[in-house]
Amino acid sequence: MDTNSSPSTAVARAGDSTAAPARNRRIAVIGAGIAGLAATKVLTAVGHEVVTFDVEPDVGGVWCPTRHYPGLTTQNTRMTYEFSDHPAPSSWPDYPDAAQWHSYLRGYADRFDLGASLRLGTGVTLAKPTADGWDLRLDNGDQVEAAHLVVANGVFSRPLIPEWPGADAYAEAGGVVKAPSQGLTLADARDRHVVVVGYGKSACDTAMALSAIADSVTLVPRRLFWKAAKNLLGKHFEDVAITRLGEALFGNPKVFGPVFGVLSRATIKQQGLAPLDLIPPGRFEEILSSSASLATDGFFDAVRAGRITVRRDRSIAELRGGADRTGRPEAVLDDGTVLPAGLIVAATGFEQDVPFLDNSSSLRAPDGAFELFRNVLPHQTPNLTFAGYNTSLVSSLSAEAGAIWIAAHLAGALTLPPTAQRQAQVRADLAARAAQTRGKHASGTVVLPRSLGNIDKLLGDLHAVLPRRVRMKQWSRRSFSTDFRETFGAAVRELRSAG
């Protein structure tokens, strides 16, 4: 087999496996977002009975309508965010809005007949390992047994809202605190002074959207970081970041320092950051260290026009409210500035947690990072894998590759290093990520800047590889989801036929 010219795989002949081959086992998946849907589809296709739980009433994870917020669009273009075998409508804009992307994921579930596997509006409160697999307790009181558990609850599933002093008095005065994903609406901001905490995509998206209706909008970022322009120096962001050349550049910042110097100066000029005093303190290459945030359309223009005020390098010290002062809710910053704040949008990130897993601490390093080989497989807990814990610039593709890897693992078709060697590799990877991101690596789940490199490793374990012609194209242009269609499809077909 010439793997440089063919998308074929050798997963069924890989030999020494870490899992006993099995077919037609009941697999439980927790989460029906992008990763959960991919896992459900792949595992069903290779012959397993799959039941997928999600506490939300519909599919989509962060794209479920209950979690939408004003101004939400995809950060990827649809061409790099879609699944490899389910194209988004070409008539859609390059950056679809939240409703469109939810309909895309709903269409994925419908096209591949996943409905029979989905138990939506049903949460898992406890998952306990047994001699034969897992015992799941549901929030409706039911009990479900499964031979294998896939955790796909998402690394952006649980908003992390600071516990500010004075919150009770603030609420009594009518103040409201919400994360963007907690049902935030435009109506929440009407006739209110709004304080948005954070500087990520959701912070800037909501600040822009709410500025059209709020009395005032103030953004309070503890630390500024670089915002990528969609187009810079005649190149689209994805034609740099989502290429093999781009991964080599961002993966070796010291070698390519002059390149990043040019990019930072061009970004400062194009976005007009100097007059706004919004030049970030870090190096430009950090834009792909722990996250990649595109500049929200019109955001810097709104700051220039005074519709949005940015209090950089600040944080909220306490909340106030009540008749003993002005009677209105307020936020006090760490420099003593007092802001009227009828609504506080806490765009302060997420907590990566698995509260339903019994003894989940055994899965983590002392610093809280998940110790997972390939961001999928724990070292000691049998019959357990993770899906979507490889955050990248191509999340849907990473989810698909991870799902196929899980299917191969369950089929006994992977040849993996011994446990001790895997542990050493994971420790080294986590240390490198922590150093690169100042510890902001989403509990070890971030694989940036090597989004494609992570997929290469997953495919390599399956004895699969993208055709040479495809890999060569990906050096000079963005990697489209369709690049992976043949290789992913061949891997699934081979796993299915081997069973």
C-alpha cells in the first residue's frame, strides 16, 4: 500500500492494541456538540450501539440555541469549520451566524440518522466504572449501563464566573451578571450601563452587539492580546494560520522572529491600535499560543467612535448596590474607578470539568491538566476515552479524527507505546504547552499551534496519512475540511469491514 498516494489505511492490521477488539457494544457518549456528534456518527457507522446524552434540549453544544448570544458567528470560515463529509451550503456567508451553524449541525444529525441515539435534555449526574464498563445515573433518575464511555462534554461547556465581593447587594439593587452563553439577549442591555469583562471573541462580539442598544458599554480586560485581522497584507488569516507553513512558523517563533515583527507592525497600523492605546504587551506570535481570536468586525471603529470604552489592564474588585449609595448597581475596578453597571457580561472563560466522573482527579496532573494520550486516552482508567479535548483551529476535523481514533482503539486496531512511555510523552507535551501559553492551555486541551500536526499524529496511529498531493497543497493554502474526506472515509470503511 502506498500511503503517499492513497487515502487507504491499515487500521485493521495494526496489531498490538491497548483495547480488546469488540463489536456491537453499547457506547455511552456524554455531549451532543461537535465532538459528541462526530463520535456518535463514527461509532455507529462501525457497528456499535450508541446512546448520546446532552443536558441541552437540542444538539450543537456551544451552538445550541439556548447558548447563543448577540453577535455570535463562527470564527472559522465554513470551509474550514464544516465536517469533512457534510458541506455547508455554499450560499451562506463565509462566517455563518449562530442560527445557521446550529441548523448545519442539526442537518448533520439528520443526514446520518443520529436521532435514534440522542437523548437530549438529559444530563448524566454520575458515571461509575464497573467490572464490565460503566454505570450511568441520569438526572431524571434513570440508570444506564454501557461497556465504554466517551466524554464529549466540551471544553467550553461550563462558564467560569468570578465570585466578586458584594454580589448579593449588587443583585438586590437590580444588577444582573451573565456569561454570554447563559441566555444573554439584547433586551438584557436595554436602558442599562453594561460592563463586559474579558477580551476574547465572546467579549468583543457582545460588546459590539450590545452597544447598539445599551446606555453605555465598557470593556474591562485584565490583559490585552492580539486580535487577528481577517485579511492582512493581502492574505486571509486562514491562509497563514491553517497551513502547514503557518504551523511551522508559529511553532518556531524564535527562528521566524522577523516575520512576526512585520505582521505585528502591519496589524497595529491596520487596526489603528496605537492611538487607542490598545497595543497588546505580548509578542505577536502568541496569537496562536492558547487561542486564536479574530477581531470582531467594526470593534476598533466602535472604540474610536466612543461607542465602546476599553479600560485596559483592569479587573473588577467588587460590586456595589443599594440605597446607602446611589441606589444603582455599580462595579468598582481595581484602580478605584466606579462604573455604573446594570449588566455585567462575564466573558471570563470556561472551566474544563467532568463533575459526573467518579474519582476524576486520577485523570489530571497536579496542576489540573488532563493527562490524556493524544488528548483522547487516559493512562489508567479502562473503557474511557475523551472526544473534543484537542482544541484547535479546525475543531470539527480534530473531532472527526479523534472519533475515528476511538473507533480504532475499540476495535483493537492501534499499536500504541507502553503506558509508561505514553505517560512520559503526555508529561512532556503538557510541560511544553504550559510554557508556551503561560499555563493558559485550557487544562491541557489546547493543541495549538499544531492543529494539523495533531491530526497527523492521530492518523499516524491508524497507519493512515493524507495523500502527498494534498499535504503539499496545504503548505501554501489553507487546509479545507474536504481535504480529509477521502482519508477519513477510508478509515471508517476499513474499520467497518474489519468487524
